[in-house]
Amino acid sequence: GAVVSQHPSRVICKSGTSVKIECRSLDFQATTMFWYRQFPKQSLMLMATSNEGSKATYEQGVEKDKFLINHASLTLSTLTVTSAHPEDSSFYICSATGTTTGEKLFFGSGTQLSVL
Amino acid sequence: DAKTTQPPSMDCAEGRAANLPCNHSTISGNEYVYWYRQIHSQGPQYIIHGLKNNETNEMASLIITEDRKSSTLILPHATLRDTAVYYCIVRDLQGAQKLVFGQGTRLTINP
């Protein structure tokens, strides 16, 4: 299947700082990317959908000024957690689909964010 | 909101077939049934998907009832590495195309 690379896999930061997570499609052009977060022992919760070159569409209850999403190219989307707080500690996962992936959607390996 | 219902957990003996049920009684005509699995602390892995016909690939088989209100994922010869949380998801490819996850089934393969 297609490869989605997510970086970093793990990050620890101080409260009040910002953290950027990258999601790259390595062997296809990702026209649409999705960002999820997952708390321990819970399911994945969709945060936002981003189409290349457009503003992201956020799910209800997700603060767009806190979780900045950029999808400026067909192979890269970034999620920036601004002014992170301990309650933002979570597992963040991206997924992507494109014109050559058919009806499939592929996921990155996730980023474990810990805010101290 | 997730539009599927799955049992929270299941057990299966190694080497036997694992049959995971999913109820999606409100599925619409444009929506596909997808199955993903997630092994601890990793991103979900695509397994299989279908619209109304049964599907089979190297990983699993998907059986969709004729009225499309339920489906079953079959892992024909389960191994210990198949222990994971399995998610059944309905996805509208003509709409937002997003995958909305429910709670899934935690499948444990026992030696």
C-alpha cells in the first residue's frame, strides 16, 4: 500500500510552547489529508480535513486557532499545536488519500505528544 | 458520529478463523464499508473495503449482507500478530470522504 510518513514519532515539550507535526505522503500525491487525535484506551477522533491548497475544515469542538493545519503541497501537511498545555497530551495521527490511492485511505504511524 | 456497532471484545484461538461482526443498519447507498485495525501505539492499517459484493484479499474476506445492514470481517487463519483493535467504518466517497471511527472490537488471539 501507499506510504504515509509522520514525524516526529514522539515529542515532549513544555507547557506554553508550540509543537509542529509533519505528515508526508512518500509515493503518492495526497489531495486530502485528515488529522486525528487519540487518548489512551479510546478510539480515534477526527480533528480536521485538509485539501491541498485550501483551508482546513475543522470538526465541531476543535479549536482552529489552537490546532493550525497547513497543507501547502501535495506531499506535506503539518499540524501545529500552539501554546500546548498538559491536556493536549495525546496521540496524533494523520491519514491521506489521493488520486492514485483509489478508494483507500492510508495512515501515518502517529506522534505521541507529551506536554509537561 | 460513528454509524457502526461492534462488540467491544472477542477472543479467538490461534489458527482458527476469526469472524468479526459489524452492524451498520443506517448505511446509505453511497457509503462503503471499510475495515481497519490498530495495533497498540501505531497508526491504523487498512484491511479491506466493499460496497455490496463480498470481497477478498490477502489479509481477509468481507461478507456484506444483501440488505447491507451488516457485515462480517473474516481472518481465515488467525495468528498472534492479528491481536489488535478492529474498526468497521462506513464512508461516503461522494461526500466529505472522511473516516469516522467508532469504538471497534478488541480481538485477542490466544495460543
